[in-house]
Amino acid sequence: MKKIRIKVILANLVFTTVIYSQIELVDKCGYIYGDQTNHYLARTANWGYGYDSLLVDLERWGESPFVTVDSLGASVQNRALWELTIADDPESSSNHRIYIHARTHPGEEESFWVTNEIINFLISDTPLAAFIRTNCIFHIIPMYNPDGVELGYARENANGVDIESGWDDVPLELEVAVLKNRFIELTSLVDNPIEVALNMHSSYSCKRYFVYHDAAGTSENYTTLEQQFINAVQSYFVDGFEDWDYFVSWTSGTPDQYPESWWWMNHSENVMALTYEDMNCEAAGNYDSTAYALVLGVCEYIGLDLSQIQNEASMPGSYSLLQNYPNPFNSTTTLRYDLAGQSNVNIIIYDMLGREVKTLINQTQDAGFKSIQWDGTNDYGKQVSAGVYLYRIQAGEYMQTKKMVFLK
Ligand SMILES: [Zn+2]
């Protein structure tokens, strides 16, 4: 509790310039220490996606024949830390192993939305996803800090500790101990230990980038590998990500408090362990394109030959409108749809009396796997009342309507 109190005091001192300059330290997520007025409970409760939403999604994901859902352990407030394993054969001793954990910092909910799209892509019914599932084992923690999410803490766990930078603490916070043990378990596998570990965040600088580790804190060879990895991801979403040298850290040596520090000190060049920063701002979005690029970048890095599959699989074979998620929702929901060809796309939300509530999109779009979000506002920007709504897509000749539930 002590740490929280100190932060509140600092926030009050922000307006006295001398102290402000001393505490204005920006971390890799673009967060300014002490700037709690902006980031502490600054958004709606749970930032639109709470632990209950996760439990609903776990049930849905768990229905996929390719998903195994496990609890790795418990948080400080005794919430399960859920991990999904996505693979055709989770017990395989030859397939490539990849680890992704998200939402260490609860206020960085975009890191979850990208991870959510990674999951949706990996369990999807496309030849590309099937090929990846045949060759890889993905382990994913969608919500690594559930207590922080439920408490509305921007950064910390229930003890008021930032578990991103507590990997050298004695004793370890419960969440850190759980994840570290899991990493140890999966890297001690002789045949197929973890090859890539992504630590998902989002940044107030409103850019998508990787935190690149300088040779001073790693090795020359590792920086080459980092550049290969980042360039590969970038090639699948051109202009979507900043270049590899946008954010360079560890320029004066290896720090010891981060997950990537643990990776480097224990497994050095054997594991590509990086923090990814999505956008944490109004301009955030394109989570599906981002997820696609991250997964394909990983596949290219570990040496899968995607060239043949990709051409067939990068475009949907038919038009469809998918069920929104989360559903029910209380802040923002995502509507997914597939376009088999270039089409004039019109998506409108109606209430149960058939009255138009909001036009979400009305424009020509290229073929592809698409998504759009609805934040529960109408055409005039006003919050609608709770209830059942319909969403209808018209794309060329294709027309489909589905239901969703908005809660408050
Ligand atoms: Zn972060």
C-alpha cells in the first residue's frame, strides 16, 4: 500500500516545476512516472475489457479443438492467470514454441486487443492458420495482471508493484513468480524450448514499435537477429510499424529488472525476447493487420516457409459476418467480417425497432479479413441505452445481420 500512497503524493506535486523535472522519467511504454492524473483510473472501469470479459472469451476460445486453456497459478487477489495453448499437437517435441504475454500494464488494453486478434487468427479456419498450427505451439497469456485490471490501476498489481520491472525483486511478486516458473519449465524442454517471447504493451507515444536492445546490453549478433525479426514483422504490415531503431534501449548495458533481461541473462541469443508496443491513443486500431504481421513475422523468423500457403490464404474465400466480441459488452466491441473481393461495404447498427442507430462504415474496401469497432455511441456521438442491437453488413450482393448485447 505504501507505494500507491507515494504515487498519489507525487501526482499532487506535479505542478511544482522543480520536483516535476526530477520525476519526469519516461519508460518504454511512453508513461511518465508520477503523471497519475492522466493514467490512474483515467479511463472507464477495466478499460472496456475486464476479467469477466476474459472468462467469457476463454470459454469461447476453449471450444476450439486447437485450444487448451490452463491456469498457471494465481494473482495476489487469487485470480487465475490463464494461459491458452494453440497447436494441433500441444505435446509435440519438434514443433516451434512461441510465448506471448499481454496486459502487464492494465491501462494498455490495446496490447490485449492485438493479442485477441492473434488468438482469433491462430484458431481461424484458413489454410495459413492450419499450417501454422501444424508447425508451431503458441502459448498466450491474454491478461497477465488481472488484479490491476479489476482495481483500475494503470500499471501495478494489487500490491502496488509494477510487475513489468520487478523481475529482480526479492521476494518476487506472485504474478512474476508464476510466469518465470512457466518460462523455466518451457525453456528446459530439450527438443523444442521457447524460441520467441513477446511481451505485449501499448505506448502513449501513439506508435507501433519494438523495444530494440542495443549491442551494449546484448551482442552484435543479437542485434542482427533483432533487426531480422523486426524487419520481417514490418514487411507484413507496411507502414504499420516504426523501423527497428525507433526505440533503442540497453545502450549502457543490461538492466536486470525486466522479463527480457531475464531472457537475455539466461538464454541470450537462443530466444528472441522483445517488448512490443502497440498504440495507446485514440488512433489505435488495425489490430487484425497488426496481429497478422506479428504472427507471420514470427513464422518467418523461425524459418517456416509460408510462401506457398500465403497466396491462397491471405484472402478469404467467401463473404461473411462474424459474431462480435466481446458480447455482451459494456464499452467497446469488435465486429469482424470477410470480403472475398473489393466491395462497397455498408455496416449499420439498428435497435430492435429497426431504427438506425449508427453507420459504422460506408466505403469501398479491398478484399481481406476486416474488423471495425463500435463504442456504443450513435450517429450523434451519444451513448445509447443498454439492450439488444442488430448489426447489418451489405457488401456488394452479400447481406447478413447479427445480434449483440450492450450492457451498462
Ligand atoms: Zn507497458
